[in-house]
Amino acid sequence: MRLTGLLLALTFLFACNKPPAPATPVAKKNEPTIRATVVTIQTTIQPANKTYTHEIVIANNRARSTDEADQWRLFDFAQKQVTFVDDVAHTASVQSFADAIASRRAALAHPVPDGMPRAQFTVTNAQKTLQGVVARQSVIRLGAYQRELWIGSHPLIPRGLFAMLQASEPASSPLAGITRTADEALLEVQGFPLADHAELPYENKKMVVDNVVTKIEQRDVPATLLTVNNTYSASKPAPLPSTAGK
């Protein structure tokens, strides 16, 4: 099996072993709350036959995902910045959206060995209605790996949220460049994947991961969910990767 296939297989195996995300906290008595949009996402993994859910909470131009616990990201669309919070180290660092995108692109600019395949990204003409909005199909292919995203613009979800979730995720693999075309396309997405299906045949099995938005609602959540503890010390964000000589 080619190295890319092995790396993708390991990614799926990691997903299968990922612990269930904690539920969104319920406000304690007399604890301040805010009205928020809560997007519930159900993840199903096969052949492990595991299902779990997490939520994305959005209010006052801020958003975060509950599948990030001790270390998490807070997206501020008014200030156009993402804060990386570490509740264990009691630190927080801020990075502008522009710097997050530049950092991601620099990581993707690393050269890829000759003969390695490249991911292909295609927007098809297929569309369907999900969560009350029209979603259009995009497909990523890399060898036997295929990912199908149904992206729609829901009025309660910031249009650039998915793109920033991608941009602020570290691309640590030295082979990150094989997905450069697909990653560049995802950085430009102005919508959110209301359904996301990925599959990879591996040996005599087919590994499948489905992420589906099952509910978009408005309800009260603890105000602290979208704030950073003001006693945390500031840490410097990682420097932008150098692209010299690339």
C-alpha cells in the first residue's frame, strides 16, 4: 500500500479511537447565560460501529466546538481572530484570521516527493436540501480515499466558520502538500458542511466516517463557554513556517 494510503488509514484508526466529546455544559443555578445557536453534529465511524455527537456553539459573533476540551479554540468574527486556549497550562494566545490562513498555506507549501499523488477537489452540480437550506456537493479524491461534502449557507452559522476551523488546524505532516489543492479550496468555503462522508478501502475493509448536522437550534448556554478566563497568561502563537526556498 502506498504511504499516502497508510497515512489516511492511520487517520481513520485515530478517529475510531477518539473518545466521545463532552456534552455542552448546562448552566448552574444563578450562573450567567447567553442565548446561542447550537449546531449538533453526529459522527458515525465504521467498521468500529461507534457513534458520538458534539456541538458548535455560536453567540455574539463568537463560536467554539465542544469536541475540544482542555485545549480549544475560540473564534471571534467581530475581531477576526482565533484564540487558542489551554485550560491545563492556563494560557491563551491570539492569532488573526489572516495569520492563521497564512500559516496553513505555508505548511502546505512544503515540497512533496516525486511520484506522490495529489488530492483533487471538485464541485459537482449535485445539490439537495439539508437543515432547510440548499447544500451543494464537493468531492475530494486521493487514490482510493474519497470525501464528499454537502456545503450549505445556513443563516445561523457564520459563513467563514468552516474555513477558519480548517485554517487554524495545524498541518503537521511533512506530506501535507499532497492535499494542497483540496485544502486551498476548503479555505475559500463560504458555508458549512451539513453532511460530510469520507471513506477509504483498506485491506479487506472499508473505513467510513460520517459527520452529519442533525439539529440547529437556539437555546441558553453558560456565558463562560464563549469567554476566556481573564487570569490566563498570554502565550505567543507559533511563528509562521518559513517558505524560503520552496
